[in-house]
Amino acid sequence: MIIKKLSVKNIRSYRELSIDFPVGTTLLSGDIGAGKTSILLALQFALFGLQPGQKGASLLRQGEETASAKLLVEIDNEEIEIERSLKKSKNGSITQEDSILRIGKESFELSTSELKNKVISLLDYPKEFAKKSDLLYKYTVYTPQEGMKEIVNERPETRLDLIRHIFGVDRYKRIKDNSQIFLQRIKENIKIKEVQIKEINNLREKLVLASEEKIKVSKELLDYSTALEKVSFEKKELKEKIDILKQRLEEKAKIDIDKSKKEGELQGKKALKMRLEREISSSNLQLTEKRDFKQESLDNITLLLLKHKRNLEDLNQRFTEASAKVYFLESQKEISLKLKEKIISMENCPTCFQSVANEHKDKISKKAQFEIEDMQRELEQKIILRSQLIKDIEREKEFIQKYEQDKITLEREKIKFEHQRIIDTKIKSDMIVLDRTNQEISLLEFEITSLTSQILKFEDAKKIFEQEKVKLDLIDLESRKMEIRLAEKRKEVEMLKKQVEQIGIEINQKENIREQMAKLRGLQDWLEEKFLPLITLTETNVMITLRRDFSKIFNEWFSTLVSDSLSVRLDEDFTPIISNQDYEIDYDFLSGGERTAVALAYRLALNQVINSMLSRLKTKDLIILDEPTDGFSEQQLDKMRDIFEQLDVKQIILVSHEQKIEGFVDSIIRIKKDGTSKVESIK
Ligand SMILES: Nc1ncnc2c1ncn2[C@@H]1O[C@H](COP(=O)(O)OP(=O)(O)OP(=O)(O)O)[C@@H](O)[C@H]1O
Ligand SMILES: [Mg+2]
């Protein structure tokens, strides 16, 4: 990395500043308090921001609210610009604002921590320096003005820790510490595993016992199963037999029903037979005399009766007519008689009131007499006729009466005859029924006999059925018991199987644990016997090499600065040991210039060793020294020229009051403070 340009605003004594840095050795010169260190602090701030413990007030110009530092650098031929700023809040605290990073033409706005990580990666600093980013910078690039002697004056263990940290040797300690923790865990783990596998032999014995038991019980299970199969077969056969018997019994029951039905029928038929016989004999008793009846006779009498009744009607009609005629003639005769007498006794005509002549009277009387006589004759005839008719009527009535009588008699005969015929028919039909009933009785008796003989065949079926049923019940009970026993055995086998499996699993687990334990023991041995000694050896070797190289370079730089009579080396704690040929001189007894020389040589050696060990660091081309020559003699100042040459660094930025130094450098930037700091001149 090469510093190209720094611009600041409100940093310490500066209100505004912009400096271009050339390559080669540049001297920042100026009076005390001119603002030289402020430039170096601004550079550090631009690169890494505020450091832990560094206050914003040490950078923000007093009385100002904001400050900024913009740094242009070149890394691997690429220009990178970093801009950071500070801001004072209302409560007076000063904080860092978000920052800007420009790489080439690209620009990124980043948070403070993002920028820190980015700069660390751009400078190729190891990641473990992310938290203490300035540490490498501090010992390889810029040691603050008073900090150069710090490391030399530190307590040995602190210095050693610092050096181990800077050179990454503390990683071996971390490795060892972690390995010890790891080892401890392994040991604890092994102890736990030892307890865990303790039971393995017992388990093996248990497994053998359980396996034997399982085989035994499995065999028993098989025996039980075979026995049950046999019993089941017997049971099946018995059931089939019983089914057949049951069928036979059902058949018998059917025949029984049939038989009792037939017996019932037979009883009915026999009762019918008796009733029929009784009825036939009683009917026979009713047929004492033989009745004869002819319908023809009855029909004839009926016809005669009808004829005479018509006759009678006719006679009655004629009689009525004759009687009416008699009555008419009698009344006509009466009227005529009365008229004749009236005319005879009549003197005057009732119509013309003239006197009636006797002659006329005789004439009319005679005529009336004739008519009366005619009437009398006809009357007599009619009376005779009427008498005759009365006789005829009487005679007809007698006929009718007689025929009625005959008809009644015949009809009675007919009824009796009909009755006799019905009884006869009934006897005949009863006889037929009786005959049929007799046949049916015989058939039924035959059938009953046959059914009885059939039933006899089933006689022992019931007994056998009962016996077989008892047998089946027994077998059933036995098979159920066997099934229970079988289920128990099955369960037992299952349990034993599970037990064997479980023990097997446990043994496997314990075997695995044993294997893991063996691996862990191997790992423990390897860690204790190989790895940790190797790390310790490596660490020791690294430290020896580091100390040797460091010591050598330290001595070379020191020799360059100080007369040949003094030499330096580093002891175990990297404490500088100064020797004057035969004896060692305590650092505190050295002169001010010698102490500065020790500090500068230590600082330069540190820088060189770090840069050679961590060759990838992008800051190895830059070194910044703030007042490195404090207390140097003229002679020592002269040696600085050799130092700059030997350093072989592309860019050296140096702060010094020494006039002499100006002669060794490539450029001089003069700083002047007049209220605010300014660049006075650049040469
Ligand atoms: N926050 C600040 N605001 C304003 N001025 C400050 C602030 N902090 C320090 N100063 C002053 O800035 C001036 C420059 O200080 P700086 O440390 O840069 O001086 P220098 O040139 O390195 O001096 P020396 O040669 O003595 O080391 C000093 O006068 C110092 O008191
Ligand atoms: Mg200073």
C-alpha cells in the first residue's frame, strides 16, 4: 500500500488539509505542536476508524460538530479511497458516521464495522486481527510517537504475549488449550463409556440364557400348536358327525310330527267312521215303509183342479149376470105395472091437461100388459137359469174341494217321498264316505306302522347325539384351554424374542461404545503422545526461529545505530539484553540515545520479521516513524541514512525535528501552525 493523498476537515489542529504523499522518504517537519502527529493520526483514523479506548475528542477539532478524513491509497496498482467522518451529538458524545469506500470507479456506503472488515481484507491482514486491526499496523507501519519504547519497557510476560499474538504463535497455545479441553472431554467420555460397557459380559450371558429359553419355549409352542391342530381336527370330525346326527334327529322329528299328524288324522277318521255308521243305521231306521209317489198323478189333479176352478169362475160370472138380469127384469116389471095402474087411474093428460079417453087407456094398458108378460116370461127363464147355475156352482165347488183334498194328500206323499229319497241318497253317500274312510283308515294305519318302524331306526341316534355332544363339549373345552396355553406360549416366545433383540441391541450399542471408546483412547493417546508434543515442539521451534531471526535483525539494526562495542540480543521473553563485550548492561542504565536506538532497532526488527513472515501484508511497502531519533547523537543521526537505505521500503513517512535528517530524505513537507495547522511548503 502506498499513501497517495490525505484530505482532512476539522481534525485536531487542522480546519482543512489536503496533502499529496510521494513515494520514497518523506519528512514531515515543523515546530512542536505544529500538527505533524495529527496527520499520522488522521491517516490511522481514515484506515481503521476509532480504536478501542480512543476518544473521538482526541480527533475532532475542538468547537466543531463534524470532522472527516479522506485517504487515497494504492493497493496492487488500484486506487482506493476511504472516507470516514465523526459527528458530535447533542449530548456531546462523538460517534463515527457511516463511511464511503471507493474502489476504482465503484463507490460503497458502508457501516463502520463493514468498512473495518473490508480494509482488513484489502490489506490482507489475517482475520484474527479484525478485532485488533491496528495491532499489526502499529508494529509494522506506524507506532505512535510515545509507543516505540512501550514494547521494550513492557513486563516480559505481556511482551511475550504480544509478540506471540503478533506472530500468530499464540495459536499454538490456543491449540494446546483447546486440545486439553478436548482431551478432558475425551477422558470424561471414556469414563462414561467405561461405565456404559461394564455390563456387556453380563448381557452376553443373559443373551445366551434368553436365546436358550427362546428355543425351548419355541419348541413347546410348536408341540402345543401340533396338539391343538390334532384336537381341532378331531373337533371338526366330531362336529361333522354331530351335524349328521343332528340332521337325522331333525329327520326323526319330522317323521314324529308326520306320525302324530297321521295319528291325529286316524283318530279323526275313526270318529268319522263311527259317526257315519251311526247315521247310516239311524237313516235306515227312518226307511220303515216303502213310499210310492207319482208326479203325474199330482200334475193331473192340479190340472183338473185348475179346470174346475175356471168352471166355477165362469159359473159365478154367469150367475152374477143372471141375478142382475132377474133383478133388472123384476124392477122393470114393477115399473111397468105401476105405469099401467097409473094410466088406468089417470083422468087428464099430465102434459096437455086434456081428459084421457078410456080407449086410449085400454090401448096403453094392453100394451103395458104385453110387455109385462114378456118380461115375466123372460124373468121366469132367467130364474130357472139362475137356479141351474146355483146347482152347477155347488157341484163345481164339491169337485174343487175333493180335488183340493186329493192334491194335499198327494203333496204330502210327495214330501214324504222326497224325504225318503234324500235319506236314501244320504245313506248312499254316507256309505261311499264310510267306504273311503275305511280305506283311508287302513292307509293311515299302514303309514303309521311304517313311520313307527322308521322311527325305530332312529332310536339310538339321540343317544349317540347326546354322547357325541358331551364329547364335543369336552374337546371344545380342551381346545380352548390349549388355545389359551398356545397364546401364552406365543406371548412368551414374543417376549423372549424381544428380550433377545433388546439384549442384542444393547450388546451392539455397547460394542459400538467399546469401539468408540477404543477410537477415543487412540485419539487420546495420539493427542497426548503425538499431537500435543508436536504442537509444543512446533511452538518451541517457531519461537526459537522467531527469536533467533528477530534477535539477529535486532542486533543488526542496533549495530547500525550504535558503536560496535555494544551488542544486543533477545532472551526467552524477547527482552532486549544489551552486552558490552563481557557484561550485560541493564536497559535502564543506557543513555537516552542508546534507549531510543534499542527501541528503534526493536521496532524495525519487529517490522522486518513480521513482514517477512507475513509476506502477503499489503502494508509492507510503508513505514511511518514519529520522532524515532529522539536523543540521538550527531553520529547516530548520520546512521539514519543507512537505515533508510537498508529498510528498502517504497514509502517512508518520517516525523523529525532534526535538521540533519532533511538531508537524507526525498521530500520535505513543512507544517506550520498559526491558529490552525497548514502545510507551509513541500520540497
Ligand atoms: N482536538 C483538538 N482540537 C484542536 N487542537 C488540538 C486537538 N488535539 C490536539 N490539538 C493540538 O494540535 C496541535 C498539533 O498537535 P500535534 O500532536 O500534531 O503536534 P506535533 O506537530 O506532532 O508536535 P510535536 O513535535 O511536539 O510532536 C497541538 O498544539 C495540539 O495541542
Ligand atoms: Mg508529534
